[in-house]
Amino acid sequence: MEYPVYSIPYERAGWRTASSATQMSTFHALYRKYDELICFGVEQAGPVRELDSQVVAPILSAIETQMLDEGFPGDHGLSPRRVFKFDLLGHVSKDEPLLTMAGSGWSNRVIHVFPCFACELSAAWSTQRFASVMREIKVFDIARKPAPYIEIKMCGGKSRLLIEKWSHETLRSTLIFARILAEEHALRSSKPRGALFSNAPGRCGEDR
């Protein structure tokens, strides 16, 4: 377990940092050695800018406290750890970094740790599903608003959209399905056959 060769010491003891910038955004990654290498990432939109240590420090403190407590067991999970507006610390352990610095060629098993809202992810999902939704809701953007997942069942008409068992979907996906079914209904003169049923999670984060 080694730090990426391009990382440099961070101002907080025990952490190293690296960054990668494009015209659209800047990625900051902070690393710390644990059972595996821990990585906490921050994505900032707009021009290249420095990492705000006052914003990052409470999250790093929460990660360090969790390391001393139950740690980050399994390939993915959620731990109750309030920090700022967030409810939990999420983690996923991957063989490839989700925050990959362009041209680095570095590959190592990494525990990605991030703050999240209780309504965004479910520890009951598979690791593949968990990581997929992580990317969709952009967990590295710590300025984001809650992006809740919703349990849905649905039966479409011409679109043949069909989910017979309760399935967890993001709000974005649910709205796409609802739009497709609504368009089907609008084209029919007979009684609509399509339907979408949902169970939304409770409020979370700053919406409470």
C-alpha cells in the first residue's frame, strides 16, 4: 500500500494530497494510510482554486474518528457520522481509484470515503450498484444538495418499461421514467395502462 507518487504532504498530519484540473473543474484528493489507502475527494466547479482547509478539516476529523471507531468494513457501507449538513460517511473499496489523476498510470486498492445524506444511498445495495449511484449523484461535490433515491415499481405500455419488484432508483431516473409514461398516457384516448408507484425516503440533510 503506497501513496500515489504525485501526492505531496498536506498541512494536516498523516495526510497527503494531489489535484487535477480541467477548464471546468478541479479535483482534490486527500490520502491517508489505513488497512487500505483511504481517499477523500473534493470536486470544485469553475476555475482552478486551492482547497479550503476550513471546509475540509471537519470532514477529515470525522474520517479519523471513524477510523478509530468501527473503521470502514466490507466493500461498501454507511456510517452514522454527522458533519456539516451531511448525515453519514459512506465508503466504497475499489481496485481502481474513482478519482484518477490524468496520466498518472497509478492503480491501487482504495477506500473512497465521502460525506452523504441518508436519502442518497443504501448499504443494502450491491457494491456495483452502490458505486454506480455514487458517480451519478457526484458525491465528491460537497456543495451539492440531497439527491434522494426512490423505490419504484412500474408498468409501461408501448415503452415496455417494467419493474415488477420494488427497485431503488435515483430521483433523476424516476423523473425520466415518469416523463416517458406521461407521454404514453397523453397519446392514448383509452384508459391508460401504464403506471408508476413510488415510496420516497424521508427528508434528509438541510431539508429536514
